Amino acid sequence: MKPFIYTRAGDPAEALLKGAAPGAKYLGGGTNLVDLLRETLERPDALVDVTGLDGDITAHDDGRLTIGASVRNTALAAHPAVRERFPLLSRAIVAGASAQIRNMATVGGNLLQRTRCAYFYDSDGSRCNKREPGQGCDALEGFNRMHAILGASPTCVATHPSDMCVALAALDAVVHLRHPDGERSLPLIDLHRLPKDRPEIDTQLRPGELITAVELPALAFATRSTYRKVRDRSSYAFALVSVAAALDLQDGLVKDVRLALGGVAHKPWRALKAEALLKGQPATEAAFLAAIDAELADARPLRHNAFKIDLARRTVIAVLNQLTETQP
């Protein structure tokens, strides 16, 4: 491991000052970054510990929720406002990693975790454009069962690992950012990039930019929501396919819907085509099937992951059927 300078920021201004230095990285709970350091996939000159910054969760009277970037995943999943107003978020967090990791992991760090693609981590024996641009991608012709079927490119077929981000994508979450040049906000669905020809760039963040908070807008029907994760084993496994959904019905018709997929793309995949097709339609399995088939029409499976298309289709239908049955 390369030697580095460690400092702990006392406030956002100090974090930005130190994070602007060349070769500096922000450190949250370290549940991903420490692994990357150990494998020499990250080689920062300095680590700026930001876990002492805003760790509050604020439930607003208008239904919004503001989550500080250093809030631990366990605290977020257990918060009463999250469990009552946005249950799919609580369920997504609990479905991720282990209890020990959730106790350490922060919200900001969860958003910035890197892919768990085995070829990315195999720096001694595999080619990876995300690790070393221009090197090639051995996953394309290798064992690609866990890899992307949507939004991939000839340079990278890795998937985004976060469960929490899939729920946040479904909930129209907004990420608040701070930079020495000022503050800005991004919809979470725009924070992460598809690989195209630059797979080494994961997000739209500028160098030195700091995530300060995540905001969930008021969404009354999010109380009728859920998250389902399909994986190889029930504990500590990344999603083959996951589905975050919220459904609002009126007189048997879909008044509104939110739908996002995990385990299928380089970023949390908001199923906007399916949502548009479902609105105003009867809440039937036939309508659900037509909507998800339209969303998956552009899927491009690899040698070992074509099963994800049908798995995503069946999981979405099962989740929407479940939400339909539990409507008042």
C-alpha cells in the first residue's frame, strides 16, 4: 500500500480545502476505499476523513427528507421517517452487505463505491479499461454472469453494486454537492455515468467536489413501496437483479409509479420507459409485462447473463403484483 497523509476535516470548508490538493481522496466509512487501497487500485497521496461532517437526518413537515452524507447506513435504514415514508429505501439498505459493513458505511460513500467486477480487481491477470484505460475488457469474452445487460459499451460491461442507490433512483433523490467554486445539486439518476468510451470515470463529480447531503422529495405513495433483491445467496451477495418500486393506484388504474433496477447496468437504472407506459393503464400482469418488455427491449446480454432479461421481467412483475395486492 502506498503511504499517504491522513487528516480529519472539522467542517466542510476544511474538507474542501484539503480535498482540493492533487491526489487527495475523501474518506467515509472506508468499506470500499480501504479494499481499493489494499489492492492498489486506488493510490491517493492524501485521505481526508469526512465522517465528522453532517450526520443528521431531517424529516421536513412537507414530507421531504434530508440525509447528511456521513449518516451511517444502519442509522438511515432504522430511522422512523424512512421506515414510514420510504420503506423501499430501508429494505434496500438492509439487503446490502453485512450488518458490520452497514454500521460503518456512509451515505456519501455508498453513492461513490466502485464496481465489484472481478476483472477490475484482478490487476495482475486481467485487462480492464476501468482500471487502466485502453487496456481492453476481459469480461466481454470471460465469465460475465454478473455483468450488465443495459447501457454497457464495448469498453466496459461492469455493473454498479449499490442497493441503496437503486432505491434512491426510484425515489427521485437529489444529491447536494459542494465545491470550492460553489454549491450545486444533481438528480441521483444523473450522478453516475454509463461507460461509453470513458469507463474509468464513474460519476459526474468534479475533482475535489464533496457530497454533502441527499434529499428525498415528498412522495406520498412511496409509503406503498418495496425493494426485492435476487442473488445467489441470502447473505452478503451482490444483486443479479434487484427492483425498487412504488405504486399508486386509483380505481384499478396506475395513477403513478416509480421503478428502478439494479444489477443490470453500470449505474442504477431508472426504468423511465416502463413508468411512462404504465401510467393510466390497468394494474394487470399483462400491462406490467408490456411495460417491462419495452424497458428491456434494448438489453444486450453477454454469453453468460442472458438469464437476467427474464429474471428482471419476472421480478418486476412479481413486485408490481405484490404492491397491487396490498393497495388499500
